[in-house]
Amino acid sequence: MAKDYTPEEIDKILQNLPEELKEAVFSMETADAIWNVCIKQKIADERMTKIAEYTGYVLMGLLSPQEFQEVLKRELKIETATAKKVTQEINRFIFYPVKPALEQLYKMEITPSEKIEEKSSLTKTAEGKKEKPTKPTGGDVYREPIE
């Protein structure tokens, strides 16, 4: 269960929060984004308020972004597919614009659920040494001859 915080605890946390995250917590854009996501996913009851609360907890450093979807499923009894869609939309419209500040707050890199690996032009051998890729032998079949 996600912990409930007293107003005094929240005030103390907000005082130490970076300005960018403070603005995100109180902005109308954040509220509108949560409202739009909830309406789109047909969540128009008291769960909308809790989604806003948990979104604020992420922005304040009280709830990890990686735990957000699971909390929605467990605490609010939202179906897995709906919780995933809500999480994706909130990540896109609320968390992503303040990603550097969130990473600094959590002291970790926040990655999307499907990470794309970067390829290097050098490959590693079994010993761990890097070697240059080999060039194909023969002429380039894709080039036209120069006249």
C-alpha cells in the first residue's frame, strides 16, 4: 500500500524540491493532462483524485516512476491494460518534460519500458578487446561505374 503523507510532511518535501518539479506539481498543464488521461480511459470517479495524488508523489520523490503502474493496479484496482495506458500517457505528458529533474531527484536514469540499445562501430571479442569490423572483399555491387 502506498503511504499516506501528512500535510506537514508534504510541505517539508515541497520546500526542498527543485523549482522545475514544484512547478510541475502545481501546474494546470499537469492537472489537465491527468484529467484528459482519466477521461480517455473512462476513469471518472474518486480514482482520478488518487491518480493525481500518486503522480504528485512521483514528482516529489515519494514514489518511484517504475512503481507507478503497479501502484495504480494494486491500490486503485485498475486493470493491467488500463493502468499501462494511464502510465504511458502520464509518462509522456507529465514525467518526460521534467525527466532531467526527476533523474536528479531519484539519482538514477529513468528509461522507457522498452530500452533501445545503442550499437557501437567496434565489436568486442571473447577476450573483451575491441576490434574494427572487417570490410567486405570484392567490389561494391551497389555503385555505378563512373564514366
